[in-house]
Amino acid sequence: MKSVLFIAVTIAVLCNWANAAEVTVVSTRATEEIYRELVPQFEKASGHKVTTTFTGTLDLQKRIAAGEFYDVVIVIDTAIDDFIKSGKVVPGSRVDIAKSAIGVGVRAGLPKPNIESVKAFKSALLAARSIGYSTGPSGNVVLEMFRMMGIAEAVLPKLKQPPSGTLVGSIIAGGEVDIGFQQINELSHFAGVDYVGPLPAEFQDITRRSAGIMVGSQKADAAKQLLKFISGPDAASVIRRHGLDPA
């Protein structure tokens, strides 16, 4: 009986190895922490291997436009939709992973500005010596916020962006800027940054981080399993723990 069981287990393991695939992924950093926690669990459960490149939204879009190929793309939902329209991502393969909001952070030790009212927030921004914002989607929201406040021209000389794929927290913590904006999960526990809070509701923008399978992938089945795993109900607690909400 024991020998029969051993043979059955051995066959199951060999089948797993035989069906194992290496899934290549390109992803923005907004979901990096939850992804890094979930993917090893997926690899252990499935037998598949996942190789991932993390970068910024602009760089990711440039890579795909230049013809780079990956099995899976993880980026803001509107970019996935654009990739579907342009024939880069398979229609119907989009999976929403998490929702995120934009937050405010200052260099550790600096006084936290009052952002509870638009008037106080506006005063804090005008008083700031330097302001950091992202090259990604949150950066566009922040620029629009400045325009709505009527301070776009006044703050323009103070603005600084890190390179695509580099978190705003790095230039806040490094002293290059006094205050900065990015997704809450990317700022709220960045070393050297004191998290202030979310943008006021008047300016807030909730975005979805989504994934899709690239046209031509030979690992589509394994890719579908990966997307189901990182977006499923069992992933919800991990997503929340890292400052995001399940999509």
C-alpha cells in the first residue's frame, strides 16, 4: 500500500514538473509589495516559476511600444485597456487586482502640513521649498490639483520628479523635496518619510491596478492561474495589509 501511495505521489510531482512554465511579467511598482508576498505562494502551489521586471508606468509603456514581450503586464487599468485596443494584450484577459488612492508625505522630522481643508493645504504647498510628484498616473492628478487650486504657475519652479520607476519617497527621504505625492501604499511606510494622509476628497483619484496577458503568450494557462491567484479572495488580506483595497 505504501509503495502504491509513493508511486502516486511521485507521478503527481513529475506531472507538476512536466507542466511547469516560466511566466514573465512586467509590472509597475504600485503593487510590488503585495505581489512579492503572493508570487512565492503561487510558485509553491503551482510549480510554475515567475520572472518579473518592475519599472515605472512610462517606462513600461515605452518597453511594450518598442516590442518587448512578456507573458503578463501589470499596470493602471486604463493602460491595460489601451494595450488591448492596440492589439498588445488579449481582449477579455484583463483582471483587476487592487484599488489605490494618492497620499501626501513629508521628510521625516519636518512638521506635518495641515491638509484637512483646501485653504490650509494650498498655504502649505505655497510655503513648501520643494515638491515631489510621480511620472506615473498620480503625477497627472497632482498637476491637475495644482491647476484647480490656482497655484500651478506658483509651484512650477519647486516641482521635481524622480525617474520613471523610482518612488517619490526616495527623493523625500533623501532631502531633495520637503513634501511629495504618490500612491498611499508607496508612501505610508517608506523609510525616512512621515505619511500625512490622503489627498483631500476634492482632488482624490482612485485608480485600479490591473493585469492582462500579452498576445502571443505561449504560457497563457499558467498566466491565467497567476492572475487568478493574485486577484482572488485569498489575496484580499495581503492587499489590505499593504495599504491597498481589493479591486
